Amino acid sequence: MKKPPAKRPVDYTATKRHKKRKPSVLREDTTEWAAVQTATRHKYRTPSVAMNRKYAVTTVSDAKKIAKTWLASFKLENAVDFGLPEVDDRYHVWRVPLVKQGSNYRVGELVLDAYNSIVLAEETTKPDVIESRLLGRVESSPAKDGQAKMPEQMQASFVRNTVILGDCEQALLEMPSQSVDLIFTSPPYFNARPEYEDYLTYEEYLLKMRRVIHNCHQVLSEGRFFVMNVSPVLIRRASRGEASKRIAVPFDMHRLFVKEGFDFIDDIHWVKPEGAGWATGRGRRFAADRNPLQYKAVPVTEYVLVYRKHTDKLIDWNIRNHPDQQAVKDSKITGDYETTNLWRIHPAFHAEHPAVFPLELAKRVVRYYSFKNDVVLDPFAGTGTTGRAAASLSRRFILIENEPQYIEIIRREMPSWLGAATKDVLFMGCEAPDTSSVLL
Ligand SMILES: C[S@@+](CC[C@H](N)C(=O)[O-])C[C@H]1O[C@@H](n2cnc3c(N)ncnc32)[C@H](O)[C@@H]1O
């Protein structure tokens, strides 16, 4: 029986990864979360419903470990104990009763998806409710009509411009809940390049994306937006006799967003100039032979999917209750704007990064979906284009990137787009850049 790896701190100083084939994030990650995941796969001690159903979480102790990690992200792990976790195989979940440390006083319940070990936020007792029960506070009755109480997330976030070197799944767990006002990102491609095979299977890739979306949900304020630039991926054929395969990543991503508590708002199409996709070779065969069935459209669009963190409140509520009404006024979009979901923008290229999105795309998203001084997060930051767009529109930014060489680009280029304010940026897991020249 394989032992789970011991807990080690995230190595933020790791140098260049192996070029040819990167290890799977799921197999190599040595954080406690990953240890729990590994443990759940290998510990089949007793036959049980969980085993028969082929759940990922098969034992009581695994369920407790996951619950402990979840509580730790809210700094509640020392205040809460567990009742006996039970499998509910009608809904394929584990239910872990949460009790006040050293007593039988029940303060809530944590509900886990038994198949993938994700904590189901909608069904789990909210951390602030657990906290107030622990403190013995009287729970407020639901607000009466027209008397909505000022929620926690309506305070302005105190987060300052930050750059983090590390795995965003982990880094997000360290961030205060509801401290972010907009998320804009473009996720890593699933095996888009054979030399960067990060994930063994597409299912592993989706599981990773789901955990990241889940953790993003925690840090995003109620009713605010998560915008994702994503497109289908072409897996090239291995030999002439085989067909290439196209994977509809955006549609699978949509499913994950909905499962993780986001409402679908819009599908914007970023349209590139015609001819942009011809280099991929798609459509050339048909152009030569003109046989039906061989027709393949050359893709010149990418999706910009827009989601809103689920809330029963209208968008108007977010505007009226914004803590800085002057910022709301100053953020009005005057003059021309995009009236349709077709956004025509030239693609961008960076000599040291294979997949940057254009600054213009990031600027539109930031302008349309946030207010001045809001906090904009990009969990897959690459060269930091989102940070650049945010800063140019007087928003704050949090950039997370796990490749040291891309963090190096952000560090090097930042003084040119942020100027003297670079010295106030918090760099975590990496050195702050030398700003002596921009300060003169
Ligand atoms: C499509 S690129 C984003 C490029 C970015 N939009 C830009 O304009 O520069 C995705 C980035 O996610 C990074 N990445 C992949 N997995 C990650 C993870 N688990 N945590 C943080 N960054 C990750 C990759 O190194 C890559 O730079």
C-alpha cells in the first residue's frame, strides 16, 4: 500500500522545470491537499458503500482530513472537531458533522463530493455562520423586505497589488474570502503542446480546473464576475493514419462554473483578423480537394465566457451597495463601447511566452466588469497582462503564476507599466524587482 507523501511547504523558489515533460500536478504536488487526495485513492481498508461506488473518498479518516484542510483555510481548524462522517450515497456525498472543540455542540456540517473530494460550498455551513455559532452569537434572522443587512463583502477590499509565484490552487486558499472584485484569466491549455504535458488525462485537467474555480469562488465577492478566455484545443495526430482531435474545453469549463456556484451571463467571441488561424493547417485539405465531409472551418475566434458568482441579488444591488460611490461615478463607461458579443481584436505575441492574450482584451473586460480601485485577480497570470490592464484603469491586481520564468517577465516589465508604484507591490515567493532606476 502506497503511503501519501509527507507535507512539505510549497517550494516557491523552484527553478526551471524540466523542459520535455512536466510532472503531473496531481501526482507531484506534495501539499496537504494533494496528500489527502492521494490517500483517498490508495486507502481501501474495508469494503464499504464508498468502495463499491468507486468514490475517491472511501474512509471516515479521509473525510475528516479533507474537512480539516477546509477548516484550516478559514483558520477554524483548532476550534472545530468532528462528529462521525457518513456517506450519503443517494447524493454521492460525505456529510461531516462539525462540533465545537471539546463538546457535542453542533456548529454545522461539511458536505463533500464523494467522487472528487471537493467541498460543496452551497451545501456546507458558511464559515461565518460556524464562527458566530462558536462564539455563541445570536444568529440574525433573515433581513426583512427592503432592510437588507450590509454584508461583509460590501466593505472595500484591503488587498494591495500582489504578485505570487506558486500554484494558484494553493495560493487562493491563503487569500481572505471575498477579497476580490473581478477575476479575468486564461487557463493553461490541456496538452496543447506535447512538450508541456502537464496532465495525464483530460479528466485530471478538468479536476484541477474545478478545484481552481472552486477556490476562486471563495475569494470572489458576492455577485461579482469571473471572466474566462478559453477555446477548443486541437490535439495533433500522432501519425498520418490517425485523426487529430478537437476538445471542446469551453463547454466542459461551463459545466464546472455552474457546478461551482456561478451563473452564466455571456459568451463573448473574441474575433481575430481572418487569416490568423490559417497557419494551424486546419482547412487546407478541404481547400485543395473540396470533398464534402472534409470541410473544416479555420478558427478565428476564442470564447470570453462571463459568469457571475451566484446571488439572489440583482446587479443593481452590487452597484448601489458599493462602498465607494465616488469610484462608481468615476468608473462610468462614456463614449463608444462594444454593443455586441463580437469583439474584434488583434492577437498579441510575446517572445518569451507562447499564449498571451492582448492587452486590449484585458482592458475591455476590466473596464466593463469592475470599478476603479477594485481588486482584479488573474490566477494564471503568465506575463501579467491582466495586471497591466488593471493598473492602466486604476484598479488593483493580484497575479498568480507558477512558472518562475514568467514571473521573471512580470518583475522585469512591471516598472515600465507601473512606474514608481512598483515598489509598493507585494511579491510573494519571489524577489521584488529592483526599482532604483524608476524612482529617480
Ligand atoms: C494561457 S497562459 C496565460 C497568459 C496570460 N493571459 C498573459 O497574457 O500573459 C496560462 C498560464 O498559467 C500558468 N499556470 C499553469 N498552471 C498554473 C497553476 N497551477 N498556478 C498558477 N499558474 C499556472 C502557465 O504557466 C501559463 O503562464
